[in-house]
Amino acid sequence: MLYFSRWKTFMIWAVVAISALIAVPNLFSDKQLEAWPSWLPHQKVTLGLDLQGGSHIMLKIERADIVKERLETVVGDVRTTLRDANVRYSGLSGAGQTVQVRITDTAQLQAARDALKPLTNPVNGGTLMGGSVTEVNMSDDGSGLIKLELTDQGIQYRMSSAVGQSIEVVRRRVDELGTTEPLIQRQGSDRIIVQVPGLQDPQRLKALLNQTAKLTFRMVDSTMSATDALNTRPPATSEILYSTDDPAVPYLIEKRVVVSGENLVDAQASFNQQSNEPVVSFRFDSRGAQKFAQATQQNVGRPFAIILDNQVISAPVIREPIVGGSGQISGNFTVEGANDLAVLLRAGALPATLTVVEERTVGPGVGADSIRDGLTASVIGALGVVVFMIGFYGLFGVLANIALAANVIMILSVLTLIGSTLTLPGIAGIVLTMGMAVDSNVLVYERIRDEVKSGRPLVQAIDSGFQRAFATIIDANVTTLIAAMVLFFLGSGPVRGFAVTLSVGVITTVFTAFTMTRWLMAVWLRRTRQKHLPKGVRTGIFDAQNIRFMAIRRYVFAAAAIACIIAVGGFVTKGLNLGIDFKGGSIVEVQAKQGNADLSEIREKLAELNIGEIQAQSFGDNTTALIRIQAQEGGENAEQSAMTMVRGELEQNYDFRRIEVVGPAVSGELTMNATLGVLASLAAILVYIWIRFEWQFAVGAIIATMHDVILTLGLFVLTGIEFNLTSIAAILTVVGYSLNDTVVVYDRMRENLRRYKKMPLPVLIDISINQTLSRTVLTGMTTLLALLALYLFGGEVIASFTAAMLFGVLVGTFSSIYIAGPLLIAFRLRPDIFDKEGEQTEKEGVPSKAAKA
């Protein structure tokens, strides 16, 4: 087991060397990497928006727009079809998802059915599996009333098509801004995620994405004035539209479209040569040029309107025919406004309105602070773990620290290779991995000590220690991996980044423990020919302990039950201080441009906006304030309107460092996913432990874990710490850690149950806990050191996240002893259910020397 062939040695160090080569570009700037030879790796870990600044915007296609457009199209098709078939009709209308028309002459009813039948023909679904979609169903009662119903399947098909088309339009618009590496992707059936790193002006991005940019050229109706049309009724062929001026000016516009934006081939911002004002120059394709020329020739002297998204940009009078296929749009533009309009027109129109349902914007200053705080916490946490391990294990601690350094390098290289996005919670995942990574080494080292105490030579003890620790390490880490995987699939944004980092860390930890640490120990043995454990191993202080944990199990169990009841009572009566992730609303972090942030002035100014409850508090230092705004009753659009008003009120005196806006639709989904995430992870872990152990162990582990979750939730209730998405990540991490700890103790209990068939269960459990006490304490201390560094130096953004995990580690350690153990007694676990094959049978009720504490 301790023999390593040359090719194995080469493979181990080749993996480490390649990992280092892949990871090293992350230590250099992009400018420095440009000077590197082309054959060297240049790829770096992508920094999340919380580390480099930028905007994350989730857009939703409005289903009502799709239904309305389809309804209007079907109404138009019915009108045209019946007229072409010379079928007389009346009462043609559309409402909801139904179009109805009454055939005046029932003798023409069959002719009407035959004429309208093509409207119900299925269309190609456009999927890889083929298939077709029926968009319209037709029915009539025989009395002449025909109804055409838009199917849900057809609307969903149109929704899917609209999302695909919208992604391309959004991509063209974002690319026109000149941003680097934007991420634009579909989420679900009606959502689009847009992430733009380093964006300095998120308001401009939202303005570009919010407009459908449907451009039309239509004639102004001169038969009556707009005022008369408002006071009476406009003609059936015209409608009232308003200009973009303030105050808006009404126009009576013909519904007939002369030329649409689909015929545009180019649009550029320029300046009017006479007035020098910003304008947008446009150019039509040949078809559009022909239509435009014909319309202007026939309507010289009449005004025509240029309309964008049902708003009149300008309405000039046609002085002479425009036959060149090009023209200008003027409308009191600013230079930026003309540029943005040109971008919209070049990118094309959206098929439906996109509503911003979630926005998370981080300024570059906040990102720089997060990187600095994250690195500081990482270095301090790593130093704490290194010193701790050397202090307790001496030379073995040095070997563990070398493996830990390789572990971190491998995590960074894997994240670089898979193109993962490193977020602030992701950095927290790396720091947590450093704290938990030594657990595998501690398990191996303590197993080696057990074997040495039983009288085995050191070489055999080391070999046996690695073999006996393997199953325990796998079981312990798989439970953490399950929690991380559930977190990835049901989480979003930074939470998924944390899950990825934690998952990669679990895998690399197992690899380094059983390859690098074992190789280093084999080399040490071969060169020193050591016969005894190094004197630096100081964990023998735990050997003299023979604590009777189960003697007070009833009292501790009762106290834990009371604490859980209090926590549940507080949860029911007081509830959690839910963040915007779960109840909607907005969070704004602002920094005063001069002096300190005036909280009372901020509250007074925002209270005048009538946007609901406003909370303002200091954040970090006196120059920065964190503002919370309650969810708006008007839905997603109301959230954006409220944020616009807040920005307008404060931007003169404050810089906006961070903005988070979550609409009601997203907050409801996040609540559901969070609940499912915790339940799914517990269920998956229950199944795994049941398979690996027995049902008593599985149920005991889950109850102990539920104890930890309930008490951690109680911490949130008691302290009023905001409960948000990162809090869910903290709870699932606590789940993973607690189960890790419980599985290690259970594994030793299972081993002892096979050896001591008649020993009283409380005594056996005490022996097992004492045997693993050194590992429990040391792993808990290293994890707490890493988390404490995160809490003290990681910055305000993840302070609540790490506080919850600190508490969770403590209660997780407690529950693995005082909850998980007594539950086995309560379930009347019997030793005879275990197969003793391959195990040494001891005298009944008498532990061997190796089993003694």
C-alpha cells in the first residue's frame, strides 16, 4: 500500500504540476499575460459580478403581449379570409384567448368554415423530435356563431419562439454597448438572464432592454384634430398616440403602417448639418425605399409620424418626395439618446415586452473591496489552519499542509478549466474547504495512532491506518457532496458558485489525502526508516479521556428538545427577517460623495416618494449606508419605477455601489427552490446512509441534522439576522458538515458493534465517541478557525453567512455526540444485525487495548 512505482509518483506530481500551470495565470493581470508565450495557459477564473462589478438582470417575456399579438393577428386573418371568400359577417371581436364572428347568412356557414379551416392547421414545432403544434381550435354552435380558440400549446410555442428571438435581439443590443464577455442565456420557458461584467451604467442597459423598439412610419390623420378626437371619438381607422415630450402632445395617427422597422438596414447617430442637433440617420432596404417613396409622393404637404413603441418621436411635414431610401429622425435627442436609438433600430425589434424581474448591480469599488477582503480572510484562515496542524502533529502536520496547498491549487485549476465563475461565496467555499480538508488527514493520523497503540509496527500501522480510514472518509465526504450538488441544482447566482467550489473541494480533498499525503509519508518512512511516531504528534492528550457522555444523555437530550421547541416557537410567532430574495423588494448600498452618509436625511427624502417602508442603516463605515425598500404592490414594473425614483433622489450626493431588486415572481420561486433544496438534500442523504449503514443510523443522522437546522434557524430568529439566499447556502453547508461529523462517529460505532457483540450499547457508544474525540475536536477547531477568519476579515457582505456557519459547526459537533448517539439507544439498535465476517472476535463485553480510550 505504501509502495509507489515510478509511474505513480510521476502521475501524482504531474497532476500537481499541471494544476499549478493552469492556476498560475490567475496571479497575473491580463496585460502581463499578453507578454506570455502563446503555448502557455492564459485562461483565468471568471470573476463574478460581486468581485469585479457589473450587472445581472433577469428579464421575463410578458405572456399577455404574446396573447394580445396573436389575438390581433387571428382577428385580422379572419377579416381578410372572410372578405376574400365573399362571406358576410358581423360582430368580429377578440377577448381573452377567443375570437368570435357571426356569419350573417347561415347559408354561407359551411363556406365560412371551409375558408377559416386553414387557420387551424398545425404548424411545425421546430424541435429536434419533430411534431406539430395546433395553435387555433375552431368551433360553432350551428347558429352562425364561430369561435376560434387560441390553444395554450400554441401560446407556449409562440412564447418559446419569442424567447429565442429576444435572446438574439438582446445580444445584438448588448454587443453594441462595447462590453466584454457578456453572458446572455435562456432560463426556463420565459426568462432571459443578462450578465454584463464591468458595466458602469446599468440604467442605460435597462433602458435599452426594456424597449421593444417597434418602429413604424404612419400618416397623421388630418380629417380632425387630436383634441376633437379626444373629446368625441377618433375614426375607426385611426387612434390617439402621444409624443415623448413633457408634457406629452396627442396626435391622431392612422392605423395603417406605411413602412415598418423590419425594412431598415442601417441606423446611425449623426448631427443635423443645419441645426447641429443630434439625429438618427436611417436607410431602408429596396422594398422599404419603394414603399417610402410611394407614400411621400402621394402625401406631399401632409405630416407623417415616426413612431417607436407607440410613442411619437417626431411628426414632420412631407415637403417633397423622399426617393433615396434614407432619412433622418429628429426629436430633441441628446448625443447618448441618439446613439441608444440607433442601437435599438440596428438590433431590431423585440417580439414582446421584456420586464425586469430581478436586478443585481455591483459597482467596481465594491468588487475591489470584496476581492481584498476575500484574499485577506483566505490568507489568515490558511495560516491559522497551518499553525494549528503543525502545533498538534509536528512533521505530520507539515505533510498535511503540503497536501492542503496542493489541494487549493487543484481547486483553482479545476475552476479555471471548467470556466466556473468565482464569487464571494465561492471564496468562502475555498476557505471552508481549507478548514475541512485537514479532516481527512486527521482521520488517517488518528487511525495510525490507534494501530500503533495496538502494538503494530509503524509501517504496518501507517498502511492499515490509510486502509481503515478510507471508507470513513468516503462516507463523510459523500454526504457533504450531496448537499453541495442539491445546492447547485436548486440554487442560483453566487449560491451556485459556492456549491461548485465546495463540490470541487470535496473531490480534490479525497484525492490529495490518498495520494499526496500517502506518498509524502512513504518517502519519509523510506528515507528515515523511522520506527516510532514523530514526537511532534501531540494528540495523545485525548487518550486519557474516558468521558461518560451517555450518562447525562437524558438531561442533554431534554435541554436540546427544549431549545428546539423555543426555536420553532420563535419561528412561528416572530418569524425570520426575510431578505428581498424571499419577499421581494430592493436593497441599495450607497456611499456619500463627501463626508458621512446622513441616514435621517436619506429616510426623509425617500419617505416623500410614497414607496412604502424605508430602512436605512450604516454599513461598514460611516460613509456608506444600506437602504432597504419594501416590495411594491404594482409588481415587477413598480419595483423598477421605485428604484428609478430612489436613484433620482439620491444620485446627486451619493454613489450607488450595489443594487439588488427582486420582483414578486422571482422571490416566490426562490422560496420554493430553497425549501425543496433543504428537503431534497436531507432525503438524498437519508437514502445514502440507509444503504451504507442501517435504518437506525440513517434516521438518527437525519434527526440530529434536523436539530442543527432548527437551532440555526433559531439563531436567525433570535438575532434578527437577514435570511437570504446565502443563508440557505449556510444551512446546507451546516447539514453537510454535521453529517460529516456524525458519519465519522457512526462509522466507529458500527465497527465496535461488530467486535463487541454483548457490550451494553451506552458503554459502546461512549467508547466510540472517546476514540474519535481527537478527530472531532481538531476538525472542529480548524473549521472554526477558517470560518472565524471569514467572519472577521471577509467583509460585511458575507458576515451573516459565516456567522450562521460558525454557529452551525458548534451545534453540529454537539449533535453528533449528544443527539446522534442517544438516538441509537432509543431505537434499540442490536449488535447482531451486523455481519462479523473478516472482523476479529473479541471476548464478550471486554474491549481490546486498541478499543480503549
